Amino acid sequence: MTKTTHPFQTLTPSFIMDAVESQGFSCDCRTFALNSYENRVYQVGIEDALPLIAKFYRPGRWSNEQILEEHRFCFELREHELPVVAPVVNTAGESLFQHGEFRFALYPRQGGHAPEFDNLDNLLILGRMLGRIHAIGAVRPFVHRPALDSQSFGYASVALIQEHFIPAEYRDSYTALTSQLLTVIDAILTGAGAIRSIRSHGDCHAGNILWRDGAPHFVDFDDARMAPAVQDLWMMLSGERPRQTAQLAELIEGYSEFCDFNHRELQLIGALRSLRMLHYSAWLARRWEDPIFPRTFPWFNTVRYWGEQILELREQLGALSEPPLELP
């Protein structure tokens, strides 16, 4: 039986350069794969010019309308002189292109390194930038892109794992534990009251922020969605509770210079962290037929992984019973 070729395996250097040259650029035959799993991203050398970043979208994940809505959000932020890396627009005013079976976008190369979240001065700057981003994000909603909710990130994730991935010896424990966890998550989301969702980055971790010359540049809005503002803040917190409180204070101080922060959203951090944990396992599961995933995440879907995952989820369930973070 012939093994099915995954679509991304057809992305040869020749195909990549042909795609870039279809938009009027002349490649110098240098292509370099960058770390990206959901999509495929390459640095492509351009003759007599700086390299471009070519992003090839995973087939079937986003509709054209959803991708273009992400692009328009980036353009809107850039028009307000915010440090986001927006797609290249061709002479026809287009930012989403098609070559063969793939849709792709081009980006200017942005240098930098991951920010140091342990540096409180950096967090103050990041808070200011996110406050400015969210002030624009709150002006209007996304129409085509989804919202972050417990159904898509939680219940759907658990259902996939239960049906296809969890080993038999852990199924009962996983089912009981995730049922408890989702019940508590829903109670937290309901108990927080009406929380406004805005256009957010959605995946604001250190890998999606490039720090250079004392300032951040936000990249990869691929997971942009409607979400509470705190979704773009909580992933910058780490360490024990006193440390997280100090980090949060700096973020909110900077944020509040440009955008009002609803302090009731602090109640959501534990629930959002729990949903991310559930969603991450399901993301790996949904992508397991992509050859790069078994090579990059060989520990996933082993008996040991699921045993450790259940322990982590049990610890997270316990953490949800603790009081939420508060500003000093």
C-alpha cells in the first residue's frame, strides 16, 4: 500500500522560488526553512535586495476570508505606526497569493530575538504596545475569524483525544479529570460576568515577539481571533505567584497608558491556561499525519506522555481552586 504524500512534502526549493517569483521578485536560489509547524515558512534570498519571508498556509485550515481578515488587522495596526510585521502587498493591492495548490503570503524579514519576560522594564514596554494594539483591536470585531471559547479549545479537544488517542489504561482517568476541568473552566468563565472579546493576537508567546534595539516587533498573527484582552497578557507570566504578580503589575501599568483594562479578566487566566493545555494536545493529535510532527514531537502519544499529561492536568485543576492573581 502506497503511503499518502502530505501536501507540505511537495514544497521543494524550486516550487518555493517559483511561487515568490510569480509576484515579480527574482530569487537568488537561497531558501532556508524557519521553525514553523502549523504552516511552512521560508527565508528566500532576493537578488539585489533583502530576503523575504514566504509563508505557505496549511491547506484547509483557514478560508481566504479568514486569512485576509488577519492581513487587514495587521495593516490597520501598521497604519497606526505599531510595530507589527505585516504582509507584502503587490501592485494589484493583493496580499494573499496562490501558486499551485498553495496559498501563500510574503513578509519583510524582521531581525531580533525573543524578549526577556523576566526583565520588568521589558514588560512595561510590552504592556504599552499591547495596550495600543488592543485599543485598535477593540474598534471593530472580526467577522470571519473564530473566538476563543471552551467549546472549540476545550470540549472539541477532549472529544478528539478520547476517541482516537488516549490509551485504554488512561481513558477513564482522562475522561473523569477533563470533565471536572471543563466544568470548573465553564464556572470561571460564567462567574467572571460579561467580558468583552476583542481582536487579539491570540498566541502572544515569546516566539512571536522579536526584540530589537529596546523595542518589540509582533509577528505571526496566524492565530488572531476574538478573545478577552488578558489572552495576550497571561503567557508573559512565569514563576511563583509573587513573581507573576510583579510581572502583571508592570504589564498592566504600561497597558493602561493606552487602553483600559477590565480587572475582572484576571479571573480568567487559570481557565485560559487550562484551555491552552487541552488545545495543545489536540493540536498535536490533529497534525500527527504531517511527517514533521512525529519527527519533532516524538514523545507525543506515548503511554508516558499521557501519564504525565494527566498529572499536569490534575495539578492545573488544583491550581484553579486558588484565588486569581490580583494587582498590588
